[in-house]
Amino acid sequence: MAAEVGRDEVSFMLQAKSMGFPMSKSFKTSSFMAQIMLRVFAAAFTLAAICVMATTSQSIVLLGFNITAHYTDSSAMRFLLVTDTIVCVSSVLSVLFVYYLSRTESDLKYQFYLFLHDMVIMGLAVSGCAAATAVGYISRYGEEKMGWTAVCSHVGKFCNQMMISMVFSYLASVSYFALSVMSGHKLMYE
């Protein structure tokens, strides 16, 4: 009787593990390709964001003074540049790690580490985007109650380029959100 109950529990666990999802070789291959592509996209998006941000500046003459707007003028933009750099480097390294996992019998422990990596990098990417967005909003629209005026009316080209950089950064964070969901799914059903 106990042997039957034990066997039923094992068969239930195997059915629950797959939850109706086929775990064929083609599914694993497509999952591997999606992981690689999303990581490459994240690296490319952050690299594009870094290039746009680092090369953008605009000089204007205001009240007889020459003023140059550059990303280094804002701590939030510097933070975004640092987070984009970390995301880019860790994306490239994680491509190598995922490739290594695909070539070996991957232990569940390594899948969990990959899931943690994806969650931490996604959080870092979102925090950099959020900080830059807050400063960008104030730069574009100002804050009347605090007496802060909008500066984008004076350096519009610079603000538009910074917005493009932030869009690339947001695309990288969306890539890491998808990677986190995929890693969580893989942990759950593998």
C-alpha cells in the first residue's frame, strides 16, 4: 500500500513538473536561442544607449555665457551610464554562461544563479532608467512649486538625444524582464 502511494506521488510530481508543456529537444533549443537573443539585444540596446549618451552635448549662449549641456552635469544621467555599462558587460558574460550551461548537464543550482542574475540586472536597469526619467521629466517640464524651470526649451537637441538613450535603456530592461520570466519558468518546470 505504501509503495503504491509512493509511486503515485512520483508520477504526480512528474506530471506536475511538465504541467502539460512538452519538454522536447526543439523546445529546449528554442528556449536556448531566445535566451541568447534577448541577452544580445540587451547588450546591443545598452551599448547604443551608452554611445548616444556619451556623445551628446549641446552648447548655447545664455546671457552672454557659453553653456554646454552634457550628461556629466546630472548625477542621474551618470548613474544611468554606469548601470547601462554594468548591464552591457553582464549581458555579454551571461551569454557565455548560458552557452556553457547548454553544453553541459546543467544543474538546477546554476539555473537558479542565472535567475538571480537576471533579476538583479533587471532591477539595476530599471533603477537607472527611473532615476534618469525623473530628472528628464523635470528638465523637460520643470517643477513650478519648487521654482525649477524647464531647461529643454534651451537645449532641445540635447534633451531629445538623452530621451533616445533612455528609450534604449528601457528596451534593455524589458529584455531582462523577459529573461527573468524565462529563467523563472525554466526553474519551475525543469
